[in-house]
Amino acid sequence: MKKYLLWGALALVAYLAYVAVSLYLLPPVAELRNRKTNVTIQVKDWQGDYHPFVVGPANRYWTPSPSIPSEMKWAVILAEDASFYKHEGIDVKAIKNAIKYDLEKKSLARGASTITQQVAKNLYLSREKTLTRKVKEVYLAKRMEQELSKGRIIELYLNVIELGPMVYGIGHGSRYYFGKHPSALTPRECAFLAAMLPGPRVAYNPYKNLDRVLQRSNMILRLLANKGVLSQAEYQTALAEMPNVGRLQKKVDQSIQQAAVLNNVSSARTAPGAAPGEPPAEAPAPTENANPAPPPSEAPKGSETPAAGGAPTPVAPPPTGANP
């Protein structure tokens, strides 16, 4: 028995040493404070192949924080990480609930990652579901919260989220689905894009499950109204608005037509940069519209906004009955 305990102890020490070395070798996050920094990562297309992707101003779709509507920022915060302005990188309560759920299901189905953890994973780590990767993710998230403002973290997050087949970032997503610069997105369109985040490939793919995406976007709009980000009048207007799905349907029809061609012509080739079965890529929209609307302020409006140090500062009381 003592022999097994000794071997177990040695294995644990070896693993802890491995983790310590792995953490030491992680890249510094302080460089991300510089908004001119470009980081090249690898993203996966829907066929499983990896491609280089630039996160930073060198990316033609890069959207700086002032050009992202506050409704877009709050939509992803309320839908993905409601405690974003309260935690310091990790949400302990969410982690406890996730551990309990995973133990019951005997799987690693729920991760309880905060927005900061997702940024750390997307920029520096692989997608493998291992304990070591999770430790690295938590460590990097804590470092990011120490080095970066909340506004900078949201800016990075919104420029790396997956929204379609090789469609990464709000700059590309807004043009791909709605043919407009992110600064021109309506609250309904912001909620629509945020609704896709849990599963843009299948579960919340608007090509396949449009009704499901619309239902989740309705829920997000309700959260925006409860938070005071939208007034009741703005909320009702957004609910009544139907996203311009004509562009979506056109893409679907083109995909079906192209798939038929690919099935019948063995020499047919996919357009460069497009996923098989997807229509040819559109001509890139200019970085800014010819007559752009004045960009919103970096901090989202609502019942609280991040101050210079990242802490939320009350600006206006939420509507009657709303949770602060």
C-alpha cells in the first residue's frame, strides 16, 4: 500500500512540476495593452482545417471598441457572462455549478468560462478539454484582468468570436449577415449575432435554425431592456423588427446551388477562402462607410459602465422594475 502511495505522490509532484513549467512558458499578456498589437492565431474552418487569423488592426475587419455599438457589447455580456464587470477573470459560483453538472453527467460538457477566459483560450491555447489547459486558461484570465481594462477585453473578444464559416469577429460578421459596418447595427441585429455564439455551426446556425436564433435574440433583447440598456420603447421597436434575412436566404440558395454543382462536376473548385458549400466570398466592404455614423463611446451604456480602472460606475437608473 505504501508503495502505491509513494508512486502516486511522485506522479502528483511530477504533474505539478509540469504545470508550473507550462505556466512559466506562457506568453506575456501585457503586450495586449497596446491597441496597435497584432496577434496571429490559428482558427479552424468547418472542414476541420486550420488557417492563420490576425487579431489586431492589421486585420481588414478589425473593429475598435468605439465603433462597436454599446448594445452589441451588452448583448454578449448579458448572454455569455452576466458577472463580467464583477469578477476578476473567473466566476467561482459558475465553476462550482459546472463541476456539479459535469460530475452528474460524467462528462466535461459544461465549462463555465468567463469572457476573459474565452479570450485567453482563443488567443493562446488549444481547444482540448484537459485539466492542464483549464489551469492555463484560468491563469491567463487572471493575468489579463490585472493587465487589461474590461473595455479592452471586450474589444478583443468581439473581434475573435466565431459567427460563421471562416467568419470571425464582429467586423466580418456584421458585413457577412447584414452588409453593414458594425457601428450601423440595430439592437435587433446585435442581439441576433449574440444569439449565435453558443453554436454558430449547428445549434444556432441561422441557415438551419433561424427560428431558434430569433427566439434566443428575443431573450437577449429582454435582458437588455431589464438592464436599462434599452428603453421600453426601444425594446418594443427591436422586437417588432425582423432582421433582413433576405441576405441569409440568398446565401442559403447559393450554397444549395453550388453544392449541386460540386456534386455533378468533379473538377469544380471552391472559391479561395470560402468553405466548401458556401457561396463565393463577397467583395470586402470598406473599413469605414462613406458617411459613417458617429461611433458610440467605448463603454456600453446601461445601468453600469466600466470606469477607467475597469470597475462599473452607475450612470442612470434602470427602468422601473428592472434589476440593477
